[in-house]
Amino acid sequence: MKLFKKTPNKSNPLNFIVKVQNDKEQKGQQMEKQLYKISKDFLIISQLFISAPMGIHKPRSNIQRKDLILYRLHVIWCLSIYTFLAFCVYDEYTLSNIELPTIQKPLYFSEYLVYLIHLLELIRIINFRREMYWKFQMFILDLDRTLLEMKIRINYGDIRRFLRQHMALIVLHFIATIIIGYFYNDGKILNFLRTNTVYILPNVIIHISLVQYYALLFVVYKRGEKLYFLLEKLLNTSSSNEVWKFRHQLHLIRSLFAKLEEFTKSVNDHFSISILLVYFGSFINLSVNVFLLYKYLNSWGTSNPAWTIYSFAWAFMHVGKMFLILYYNQNIQNMKSKATVLLSSLKFKHQTVETTIRLFILQLMSDTRSNFVCGIAALNMNFITSVLVAISALFIFLVQYDITYEALTKTHNSGRPNT
């Protein structure tokens, strides 16, 4: 006969560890569901506009065999849109632009060609590098789980607002260009539809692809802000009696900053060719529009006001694309500089702490080329100067060529005998 009844040990460390692990898994699953929920609509729209792989709106583990059929159908859909656009471009160039001056034809052709190359690049990325999209999502989730363990609150509402704001800008520009384009084409339905297809369709696709790029950089910046807040809190509340704990937390924050740096480089590398094509296409479009506006303003009495407004609308759009790429990259670099200044302003008597902080500062100041595009140019606000210089140089060349061409034409016509 047992004198004592054995009761379950509620303070068993093993049970506590299992409970903590289950709580972590549950919170991780909730975060994953929340992230995919807020981005689902945007990613489905991206798939329809051939700027995201099929199935990216749900976790990689949920992909089934039947989804492979959807992959093949999406490839057919992408090629159909591309073929239709190529046909419209050919029709626009051979019919609508046949009466354009000689100097304008190659510029318009270059713009069409950039659109076709850019869309072909997007189709290549979403079909041959689809795994990168899931890797980006998994990195964000893993980083957020780590921040959650460090008592940092994570909320995906800011990403939802970000996506909605940028999609609203795309819709507003789409509506504005359609309305202005109708008057620009004098109400001719065929010309109106062809012009919208050639100009608006590729730009909407490119814009949606860029919103993905902006969103990833936005996430990096916001996570950098959280790490900065954590770093500032650590430096303000640190005690000289807890050097080992301080070093451990500082090392953890440092490693997360390094992961964000590596992630930024991966994002810029993934979109590098697309970004390069954005700048090349916008550079050509802006140069053409500035040159044509110059010509039309010189003959304001005979110019078409609808065309002038139409050109301004496209010019602002291209400027906006180039500016936002630099703006979000610059924000990330500013955050690194802010953290560097914070660390540089502190001094600790403990030698090991000084060494750790010095290594952290060197890491933040090191040039990892994470904000470079194709290894050619740094994506920061200084790049605006290079773009403006290039546009000015091409504008001057076009003006000089146009003046020379008109002078030669007049000389040639004056030399003909009168009949």
C-alpha cells in the first residue's frame, strides 16, 4: 500500500521548455498568416500583371501538384500579353509615328524597345527565379520572430498601408493618363486604345513590379528603425555590472544589422536589371519630353494643349519612379549612419565593450555595395545629379541636331528650281 500519492510536477523544466516552444511556433504561424493575408490581394494583382510568380500569395509549403498546371497557364498568359504588346508597338511605330520628324523616330523606337526588353526581363525573373520571392518572405518572417523574442512589437499594418498607398497612386495615374489621352487622340477610339496599350500597359506592369521592390526596402528600413530603438534602449539602460549581458545583446543587434545589410543587397541584386532598365527608359522618355516641350513652347500658338498636359503627366511619373528608388535606398543608408553616430558618441571604460562597439561601427561604416545596381552606380540621392547631367547633355544634343537639320533642309529646299 502506497502511503503517498504521486502528483504531477507542474514545475518540471522540460514541460516549461515544451510550452515555450509551442508558444513560439504558434506566434510564428500567426505572423505568417498575417503577412500572407495582408499581401494576398496585391500579389494576386501582381500575378495578373505578370510581375510576380504564380502561387506567391501563399506559403511555399502549401504549393501542391495541381499548382504546376497554374504555373504553365501563367507562362502562356505572360507570353500572350507580351505578344499583344509587341504587335501594338509595331502598329504604333509604323502607322502613328510615320509622320514624325526624323530626329524623333529613333527616340520613340528606343522607348518602345526598352519597354519590350523590360517586360521580357520581368517574365524571366518570375519564371526562373520564383524561389527568391519565397526566400524574401521567409527572411522577413524569421527576422520578425527574432525581434518578437527580443520584446519588439511586430505589426504588419504599416505594410498594408504602404501597398494601398502605392496602388492608389498607380490607379490615379492610370485614370489621369486615360482621360488626357482621350483628348490627345482627338477621340479616335482606335488610336486611343493603341496608345494606351503601348504606353500605359507596360508602365502599369513595371510600376507594380517596383512596388514590390519598394515594399521590401520599406521593410528593411522599418526593421532598421526597430533595431535602432533597441540599440538606443540598450545603451541607455546598460550597467557596468552586466558587461557580459550587454556584450551578448549588442552582438545580437549587430548580427541583425548585418542580416539586413545582406538582405538589402539580395533585393537590389534581384531587381538590378529591372532598375537599370527603369532608369534607361525614364532617361529616354524625359529627354524626349523635355525636347518636345521646348519645341512646342516655342510655337505655343499652334501647339496642342492636351499633348502638353499628357507629356507633363508622363514626365512626372518617370521622375517619381527614379526618385522613389533612390529615396527608399537612401532611407536605409541614413538609418545606418544614424546608428553609427549613436555608437560613436558613447564611451565605455571596459576594454571588451569598447572593442565590440568599435567592430560594430566598422561594420556599419563598411561599404558592402548593398545599394548598388549591377555594380555600376550607388542608389542614393547623389545619383540624381548624374541623371540630370545626362538628360541636359542629350537635350543640348537634340536641340543642336534639330537646328542643324532644319538649316540643312531649308538650304536643300532653297536650292531646288521653282516649278
